[in-house]
Amino acid sequence: MILNRRTFLAALAATAAYRPADAAATPNLGSLAEQHGLLFGSAFDREIFTDASYRALIKSSCRIGSVENSFKIDWLRRNGITADFRITDRLVQFANSAKIALRGTALVWNDWPPTWLKSLSAREVAAALDRHVGETIGRYAGRMQGWGVVNEPFYPPHRQTGGYRKGPWLEAMGPSYIPRAFKVAAAADPQAKLVLNEAFCEQDDELGRSVRPRLLKLVAELKHSGVKLDAVGFQAHLKPHLPYNDQAFATFLGQIAALDVDIYITEFDVDDEGMPDDIAKRDRLVADRCEKFLRTILTIPRVKVLICWHLSDRYSWYKDADWYARAISENGGDPTRKVRTHLTDGELRPKLAWDAVARAIEARSEH
Ligand code: 9MR
């Protein structure tokens, strides 16, 4: 009997004990996605310089990559406005030689400001934005696929006018910091894809539903005023323990796409805090959530990019988030248990979620 790829993947999924030894034995998500009009990749950062096996996984699987932290102002300009570009130079060099299209992320974010920024006058903060965005993008012009220029503009619980996220950029300039950052970015590298990135919209809770209309209005305003905005990024840190409605989210993505922007899924992973300790059960739940979400939203042709926020539990950011272990205990779980939030485990072995993502990508062409 000859199995075509779909039947083969379905057969694999049906085999509960399926555990391929390494990523090479599984569908290559980067090339599979390419066949379906999608750029697939992952976040990574300086760990790739020392972790050869992770570097190999990133190189073999990713057509696109996001630098997780090193372009953020608190990393690049730790002690003042003068940047230390040594690490970012190496990251760009790595991606260029590995032929991975690279994105810098969260250049302008009201969260995590460096201490020195907080003591500046409004005028100096505006100048710092111009310098950080202009100098950083300008330095790598022609070598980067694009930039997450502004990250997470909204956070209605901060109770600022318009639902904006509180922080030094908003305090100094009001919401005008957003078009300003995009204008500086476009001048520094006219070819780079410029992205506005937002969190929570995938959730169908009060927070997600309060961010969506505000983001839609902002994107419409930016486009109508002629700002160069190529794509809107949705993080998709999926939280299955909160309400969600993938169809409603897909409808919202359709409204965003109608404003003539691409859609990028920029930080894909699944928060497993509400799931049982049992690894087999958790892996199945994570895989199911990945597959259902992606099957729904990948039907939208303007979804062009899918980036995981790391490819392995080895580098899961949940491990360092102070609220994560606490949330597991509150749910009656073992707070010392290993995270199962990503597509491969701590030993870089693909999990059920890897194949679930492959199936969802394959289904894209059916629509
Ligand atoms: O994964 C990132 C973690 O290592 C950093 O400490 C943190 C603060 O800079 O940011 C994490 O990435 C965030 C991303 O930049 C924006 N969306 C939420 C991500 C997870 O917190």
C-alpha cells in the first residue's frame, strides 16, 4: 500500500506511542509551510552560539526567525542610549549565512523599560525612540526581513485613555509614539517589513475582546494616514484554560486583513498551566489546541508567517515567568513539573504538537 503524506501523517497521529527520535525523522515544518504559502520559523537568541543541537534544529526547521530579546532597548542599550551591537551583529550574521529571514522584535514596548529611560525628560525620551529605532534598523538595512516595531500598544487594565499600555513612551508622547516609530523605521530601511505586534487578541475573554476593536481602529488610522505598516502580528501564546473562540478570532483577522496588511503569528506556543501533570495527556491537549487553532486561522490567505516563541521546551519562557509555577499549584498540579509548552521537548524530540502543526499546515491548501 502506498501512503500519501496526509494518510501517513494521519496514521502517525493515530499511533499514541509515536515518538520520533529526532526532528530529521519528522516533517520539515519550514519546507512544508513554504509549499503552502507560509513562512515558518521560531524565536531564538544568543543560546544558538553555544547550543549546537538547538542551532541545528533552528537551521533545519526555520525559514524565518525572530530575535527573542537582543534588539529590545533594555538589552541593546542596557546602560544608556549608546548601543552594544556585538551580539546582534553575530545574530544577523548567523541568520544571513543560514538563509533564515530574520526579524527584530519589540523595538518599542512600554513594558520592561531600562532604568535610565525612566529618568529622561519627555523630549529626551522622544529622541531616544528616534535613535533606538533609526540607528538599529539602519545598521542592518538590507539584511533583515523586518521588524516588530511597536509591541503590545494596548492594555486596557492600565486604564489609560484609549486603552493604551502605560509606560515611558506613552507618557512622553501619548499614542503619537506609534506612528512616529513606524516613520523612523521606514526611513531607516524602506524594504523591511514593518509590523505592529499585539497580545491577547486570540483570547475570547474580557481582555481579548477589549483589545480587538482598539487594535482594529489603530490599524485603520495608521493605514489611512499613509504610515508604512506591512503586517499586524498576533502573538498567540494560547491559553486553553481561558475562554477562546477560534472562529471569532478568524473573523477578526479577516477584518484586519481587509485593511490591506498581512497577518503574522509571531509568538506561537501553548500555556499548559491548567493541564494535568501526566505528560501523555498534556502533550495530547497541547497538540489538539495547536491543531484546532491553526486549522481555523490558516484558512485566511493573508496569514503569511507562523513563528513559534522558541522550538523547544528547553527554552520555554514560561519556566522563568514568576506567575507560571504559582498558577500550576493553584490548579492542583506539581509546580516542579517540566513544561510541555513547545513543539519539541527538553531533549529536542518532536512531540505530538509537531505533527499537529504539520497537519494544520497541510490542510491550508484545501481552502
Ligand atoms: O521570552 C522573552 C523573555 O525572555 C523576556 O524576559 C521577556 C521580557 O523582555 O520577554 C519575553 O518575550 C515576550 C515578547 O517579547 C513579547 N510578548 C510576550 C513575550 C513573553 O513574555
